[in-house]
Amino acid sequence: METKKDILILAIESSCDETAAAVVKNGRTVLSNIISSQIALHTLYGGVVPELASRKHIEKINPVIEEALSTAGVGLSDIDAIGVTYGPGLVGALLVGVAEAKAIAYAAKKPLVGVHHIEGHVSANYIENPDLEPPFLCLVVSGGHTHLVLVKDYGVYEVIGRTHDDAAGEAYDKVARAIGLGYPGGPKVDALAKEGNSHAIFFPRAHIEGAPFDFSFSGLKSAVLNYLNSCQMKGEEINQADVAASFQQAVVDVLVERAQAAADEFHMERVALAGGVAANSSLRAAMEQACAKRGLKFYRPSPIFCTDNAAMIGTAAYYEFQKGIRSNLELNAVPNLKIGEHG
Ligand code: KG4
Ligand code: ZN
């Protein structure tokens, strides 16, 4: 009898507003990556409405999983384990994926591996970079999180920096709303900033006393809102592209400076980006340049693997699976799950 060598993970992600499923082979080969985005639905309300997100996940989860399996050309019987995001995220949204994964694991008698959403984002870097191995430094910037993480080994993380208030993506989304760009703001600010002057307006770069790798974006967001208000009161015309470019420059300066300082401090030779904001063209270019200057190797996922997807969950689940980590059918959604915790 032939011994089976390939490990196939069916991964499910439903922590926010994307219903996603993927089949990943041996941790790094994506056989399918299906994403059903709810952007059109939530755009009507200017942001994610949790109850609507849960309902949409329920509607989409089965077709998305079926499509992931058929695109990969495999059936459930070929799958070695089910990986699923169980936190952090919106509790009702997470529950849809977790319940589905448990049902499949039970019915098809497959092992279940609960995955931390942020560990998934970090793991997205493995997909297109066969040479990338821990240790490395990862800057995780998403709609809900801003973390500097030391990836010490597969599945072994130490958070060395975090935001004290807004996440970077949250700041993008709020500023976008204030200048009338709508939801989700990140990609819109990114595009508009290309037409503006990033030195037109000076916005503050916050430093946190005694915490050299931490972040704060609420002061920056307020400074942008104050600037817009004062222009309006003075009857001055607002150049939206200049506001977008100047705001983005302030975010990117802080992210790059702190990541580079952390790479120096912890002697990291590899620096990676992860999370939705890692799709930002200005951040990617600035980090690449800063790494090149210091002789550091720079990694970033393709934009499709930066924003929420299930392929990254499949990759993270694979490394957990290989270590023998399994979740049982008691696995529950944990909306405020801490990095490095396992269920
Ligand atoms: O990782 P993600 O898809 O979801 C969370 O886990 O939060 O990140 C979504 C965030 C949103 O705030 C969105 O505006 C931001 O990522 N984003 C961007 C870009 N694309 C997505 N921010 C800046 N520039 C982009 N190109
Ligand atoms: Zn995410």
C-alpha cells in the first residue's frame, strides 16, 4: 500500500465580513482560496453590522466550502484536518465558522484545529515564500489589530508592541469616512493618496513613553478631524488627496520606524508584513526601502492574502496539526482571544 505523504487542510474563516474557505496542501500550496465578501452589504451602513454579518455567513458558508473543495479537485475524504478561525473577531460571525467546522469534523471523522486569526495573518507570509522560516519579525496591521510580533518558531509568538487605542486599519476607515470616501476606507485612501502631496499637512506621529514598540493612532485621527473642521469653519476648500496622502504618510512613518527599531533591538534579519493594511502600496514600498537600507530581508503577502482569507488559516492550521495540536468538539468562539493561546 502506498503511504500518503501530502497533508490537506480544509480551512474556514468567518471572523468579520468575509466568508472564506480554502484547501491548502502541505502548509504552503494553496489549492483553492474562495472568498465571499460582504462589502456591498455593509457599505450601505458605513461599516460592518455584526448581526447582518452573521446571517450572511450562514447563507454563504456551505456554498463557499463546496466551491473550495471542488476548485481544489478534492472531496472531504481526501482532507486530513479541518482548520477554523475561533478568535478574535465578532462572536456571532466566528460562531458560524466554528459550528460548521465542528459539524464537518464530527460527521467526516476528521481532526479539528482551532486557529488564531492573527496567527493566520502572520502565516500568510509562508504561502508565497518557500524560503521563509522563523525567526522573523512581523508587523500585523489590520482593521482590528496593530501588533509587532516576534515569530520565534512555527506557532510560537511573542507580541512586543501593540496599539494603545485605534488599530491602523481603523484609523484608515475613520479618516476615509471623514473625507467622504466610504467603507472600507483603506483601499480608497491608498488610491486617493497617490494624487496628493504627503507633505502638504503635518499630522502628528505619536510616541509612547517607555514603550518604544507600541502605537497610538487616535491622536492622529483626531488631528485629521480637527483639520477638516477648522477648514470648514474658515470656509477653506479641502484638498482630499492632500489629506489622504499626509495622513497616510504619518501612519506609514510610524509603522516603518517602529518595525525597524524592533528588528534592530531583537536582531531580526527578516521582516514581514501581515493584515489588511499590509496591502497598502505606500507601506509596502516604504518598508521594502527601509529593509533594503539595513540589509534586512523583506516579506509581504500578495494583497489577496493580506485581507481576510482562509488560505492563511489553512497554513497556520497545518503547522499546528504537524505539532500534534488538536481542538475537541467543545471548541468555542473566543472574541477576544489572545495571541499564543490555544483552544
Ligand atoms: O485583515 P483585514 O481584512 O480584517 C481584519 O482582520 O481586521 O483588514 C481590514 C482592514 C480595513 O481596515 C481596511 O480598510 C484595511 O484593512 N485595508 C487597507 C488597504 N486594504 C485594506 N488599508 C490601507 N491600505 C489598503 N490598501
Ligand atoms: Zn483579519
